[in-house]
Amino acid sequence: MRARIVFDSASDASRRFDRGRGEEAMAQQIPIQEGLFTWPSAAPRILGSRCGGCGEVSFPAQGSCPACAGTETEDVPLAREGILWTWTIQRFPPPAPPFVGDREAFEPFGVGYVELPEGVRVESRLTVNDPDQLAIGMKMELVVEAFDRDAAGNERMGFAFRPVAA
Ligand SMILES: [Zn+2]
């Protein structure tokens, strides 16, 4: 159960809360990493790279091809839909670092590899953490969603895959 803080409207805590809301209004949504996906977009795409020499597609985008070491790579938006190749549920906070969030507020999340038509398997957070809603081979779709907040209060946006309703 997550603890919730309830503010009395007449209390000092409430005034602090109001100031906090003002800061929140100035805060922005920012991508968790530049160049990882197209955003803002109604149909976001993650960005990979394709080798001009052998055609190998990589994600994240790379300047040299992992298959042939060629350096003639170009960035390409990847398909928005793929197939769930394997998955698990992360049930406890990863060690810090790299985990920087609130350990008390941690909620289990799904993580998996989604195989895209380009032949690349993308490691990704999943939008659901219920094992009953996940199955190897199911169709998945890319979404961009709030991931966490940085120290300045900006909402950091990351990509995830969600099951496509059959
Ligand atoms: Zn290559």
C-alpha cells in the first residue's frame, strides 16, 4: 500500500502544496533520452539504425554496424508494432544506481523483449505488470508514457510496449 499525504486546506502544508503546484506548472515533459524515439507524436516511433553495407538494423541507433563493423549507418524509425519475444515482471527496485526513483513508491513493472519486423529485438518496459495479460508471441504496440520525474520536477517520458487488444 502506498502512503498518501493528505493536506488540510488551512495548514502550512497546504500552502507548501500550492507552491509545489506552481512549480509543477512550469515543469515540462522531457524525453528520458534524446534521439531515442520521435516525440511528441500521436504515433511515436523508436529510432534505430540501418547499416548501408549489410542492412543490419540495430536499436538503439549505432554509428557502426555490430554485424559487419561498417560505419555507413543511417537512423531509421522502427515499426510501432512487434511480437513479445520474452518477458518478466520486475518485482523489486533495481539496485541504486542506476535506480534513482523513490524505493518506497516502487511498483512492479513488466519488462520484455519485443521483436520488430525489422528483425531487431528491443528491450523495453511493458505497460502491464499482470502475468495474466502477457504471453510470448502476443502483438505489442509502442507507446510513450511518463516514466519518472527529474530533480527539477520535469516529467521524464520513456517508451514502453503495451499489448494490442486482439
Ligand atoms: Zn553491417
